[in-house]
Amino acid sequence: MNAIHEILFNMHILYSLALGIWAVAIASRNQEVSGNYVGAVLTYAGLAIVTLIVGLVMLAMGLQPRSGRIVVYVLYMLWLAVMMPGLFSLMRGRDDRTAAFAYAVLGFFNFSTSLSMIQRELVIPWVEPL
């Protein structure tokens, strides 16, 4: 399960970066945020939820992050799952250049947040408590 969780989280990190770069490209071309991008945002949220579910299964199996901060892990993963669709809701469906910049900033922020989770040993590796 550790390997599956690690793969899913790495996919999540790369997806965050891709969404940020894509939003910058949309904004720099002065295009509207398309339904394709919104669908990718929902896919991103789904990936975060699946990663969280795998993490919860690992918790049920008796594993925990090496740092031991289970609550922090769950809060971070909930943040990552909710914020991109939440931004869409806050923007009330706007699809202009400003919205694209907002998605870009949030995509890069989520990317850096995910990297910090690895540095704080919240994601990799999970071990049995001592």
C-alpha cells in the first residue's frame, strides 16, 4: 500500500504543476478557461480524494506517517481536494484571464504544498508506530 500511496501522491504533485502551467498558458494567450480545464480540476480533486482514501486505509491497517502527524496529513489532503473546485465556486464560473491567473497561482501553491508534505514526512514513508 505504501507504494500505491506514493505513486498516487507523485501523480498528484505532477498534476498540480501541470494545472498551474496550463493556467499560465491560458492567461498568457488571453483565452477563456475552457470546460477542458474545469474537467481537469475535477480530475485533480478526484485524485486527491483517492490518495486520501488510500491513506485512510493505511491508517486502518495500523500504519502512520513517519512524523506521526496524522491529523495534519488529513487536513492537508482535504485542503488539496477541496481548494481547486472551491476556487471555481468562489469565482462563480468566471472564465476570463483573471480566473486563469487565479488557477495558476493555486496550482503552483498546491504543488509547493505537496512538496512540503514530503519534506515534513507526512506522505513518504508510512511506518508502523513504535
